Amino acid sequence: MSQELEAVFDGIALQPDTPLNLAAGTRVRIIVESVLPNEVKPLKTFLQTAQSLKLQGEPDWSEKVDQYLYSDNFDQND
């Protein structure tokens, strides 16, 4: 399987711009090619980043966020 992606080197590790479709522990081969500044894609907005995470959750998260975050035995019928 082959994937093409862009990443940023933070001085220690490469940080991919998008999530990788790989299981933890998968060995990969990396070929590094610098991207010229005028080829860099524009930064994503927070909404674009959040949508790319494809999070799953209750439809009332925004209404009951404190209950979901801080209650050990939250009764969803409240």
C-alpha cells in the first residue's frame, strides 16, 4: 500500500498534515523531499481539522459537555 502525504519536521520528528491510515507498529519506508515554500498548502482552519478527525459522539455534546467530561456515572436520560 502506498500513501502520499505532507509533513512538517519539528526538529525531532515528522508531523504529518493528515492522519495516516496505518496500524500502530507498521514499518514504513520514507523518502524525504523538501517542498518549496510556494508549494506549501494553506493552513487548515480549526473546523477543517476537527472535521478531519471524524469524531463520533452523542448528538447533545455541546449541551451536556460538563456532564460528559466530569461525571463518572452520567445517566444519559437526565
